[in-house]
Amino acid sequence: RLDPRPPHRLQRAKSRLAPPFSRSDALLGEVLVMPFTETLVYQKRLSYKAVVVVWLVFVGTAGGLGLWALEAKQSGLPLVDAFFTAFSACTCTGLAVFNISAFQTPAKILLAVIMLCGSSILLSTFPLYLRQRALARNVPPELLKVDLSRFRRCPEWLVEYQSMRLLLRAVFLYQVFWLVGGTSLLALCLGVAPLAERGVCGYAPFSTADSGGQPADTTPTRPCEPWLFGAFLGVSAFTNAGFSLEPSSLESFRDNSMIMLVIMFLSLAGNVLYPALLRLSLVCFLSCLRVADARRLWARHLLLSGRKMYGNLFSSEQTTLLLFTQAAIFLAQALTNLAFRSSPPQRADVPAYTNATIISTENEFTDELFMSVQTRHAGMSVYTLTMEGTTVLAVYMLAMILAPVPLMIAVRSTSRTSPGGVYVEMGASPAGDGAAARGPAAAGADNAARRTT
């Protein structure tokens, strides 16, 4: 816990503490006992907001210098544009003032790394990691080796420590699954497509150095390479940065439904579906464990009290509310755009194409559903918005304004949950059996858990 006393009083308080753990005092009637509030005392040094600001400034500055060093001569990237692109990538904003298609492969890889370093999922694990490290420094090694399955009860803070270790691994595996899976699927979808349908993802080296990244009409173009395209676009969609190797975003791949579907799910998995899918993965992990496995306790604790440790773990009620609210907003925007569109969507007039062309309306509903997801998340597009009417543009603006509302509703509702008790029953069910043996505070926590699960 964070102790409000000044540092010089903290040092005197630490010297008066009893030895944190002795094996003879730990086992009392099959109950693991340790006075956590008297053994864990540390000083608050740097706030989470300060850590995030320092990290983003470092990543943006280092990334901007790296991009400028790689592309200053290749594509004529100015230093100011390099910093703008790097900070736009690490904050997952997706704004660009330079043609990214003119970048060579090393610069594209660096840009993908910058987007990963600024991912909201990665930043959200900073407090969790620091809290787990603080517990690890204060928990005696002898206690960590005790087989907790032999005890009837154990302190909640020890369960919390083990739960945080499990949660950090779950978050890491979650990101690996979606990034590797999304990259592979995108590479496969592009690899089986004809060469003429792979879009434009690059130009000859030094061909855009004198034109600020914009190629001349006679500049030879290069089609997208499957694995580079899959990796870059997978990272861009999952982090919701919205960058694309294609000069016209995703207009060249509008007729490839599989690429659009993969990008849409990656955008959702890295943003609004993250709490729901993370909770679902923990539920599946719990169902695969044996009854006698001590890890069932860690997983149950995350499902019941995970909100105290990690802001993206909601209760089952609020997770369901979040899913249905998002689905309703997506469908409402797609149907509204279809109803108020006065002319077919058009492709942008970019150097990769000869002129602006009208896009067929065969997959119009799929396009609108994709655009409704991208409006509130990654910001990619399959057609230009310059020819859209005022009503359609107003719907887009309203959807962008309402983007964080369902998530904030879930956060506000789950933050009212009671903080929980001091001990955790080893044999208790997620509904909170055995609360009477733990006192009124634990009983109140279990009642709150019943209401929220």
C-alpha cells in the first residue's frame, strides 16, 4: 500500500517491523497467516501519468530521429515530418503528412515498432507490472514456494500477487495471438490474390527524394509484399493507429472481403472487444484446469476482483452491456449511411490510379459496416469521403464523438464494486461460499460479487 508518511518516518517505521515471515508462524490450523499491511511499505516515486508521458516522449523522439536517418535521402523525409509521423504513430493517432508508401522496408518496420510501443494495451499493463514487481520485492521467497492448495484459507494479497502474474501472461499471450494470427491471415489473403490486385505499397529507391514522398506519374510502382503488408497492417489495425502502406488507405482491397474482415476484427480486438475477449480467455483457461489445480483460485480471483488490479477487466454484466451497445452503434451508423447516401461511393484520385472512379455497390452494406468500425477505432477507409453529403459526414462525426461512451459506461458501473475482504477461501466458489467465516467485510465483497457476475 502507499504510505502517506514522509520518507524519513518510513525508514524508522521499516526498522521497527517484525521479521516478515517464519515457517513456524505461517501454518496455523491450515490457515496461511501473514500481516501484509505491516510488511509491505514502499514509497510512491512517480505517477502513472508521468510514466506514460515520459515513455511517449522518448519513443516519439527516438522514433522520429530513426525515421529521419533512414528516409532523409531515400524519400526526402524532412526532420519535422519524421517527428510528426513518429509521434502520430506512438500515440496511435494515425495522422500523416508524408506518403508512407515511399518508405523503404527498414523504415516501415521501425514505424510498426513505434506503433507497438504506444499501444493502449501495452500502456495499460504498466501499473499492473509495477504493482506485481512491488509485491515481488516484499513477499518473502519462502512464502512463494508454499503449496497453497494444502490450505483452507490464504491472504487475499498473496492470491492477488499470483493473479497478477497470471494476468500479465494472459495479456502477453493475447497480444501475441492476435498479432501473429492477424499477420498470418493478412499475408495469406494477399498471397493468394492476383498480382494486379495487390495494390501499391512502394516505389523504386530514391524515386521520390526530390518530390517530398509523392511519386511522379512515370514512377514505377511496387505491389504489396504479403508478409510485410500483413505485419504492418496487422500492427496498425490492432493498435488502432490507422496507418496503411497503400497511398489510398484500403481502397485497393475493397473487393477482398477476407482482408476487410481480418482488419475489422483486429481493430475491435485491440480496442473495444479487448475487455470481453480477455475475460473470455480467462473463463476458458479456468474451465481447462483440474479441480485441484491452485491456478483455479488465481483465475477465479481475476474474474471476481480483477477490476481492482486491471482497469480492462469488467464484470460479466458490464462486458455483455459493452458488446451489445457497440453492436447497436455499428449497425445504426451503417444503416444510416446507406439510407442517406445520395450517390455511390468513389475511389480517391491518387497517383496510384489514373482518375477517380465510382465503386460498385455490390458489397455496399459490408463496406458501410467496415467503415462504421473504422470510424470509431482505426480510421482506415475503403472509399473517399470527399464526395459524401453533409448528413453522412455528420453521422461520421457523431460516431467519432460517441466512440468512448460505451466503454466509459462499463468503467463507471464496475468501479462501484466493493473492494473485497482480507482472506480468500481456497475451496470457495466464484459466488463467494464461506463468506461467513471471513467476517462482514468479506461477506459484503461476496454480495457485491454476486450482483456483478
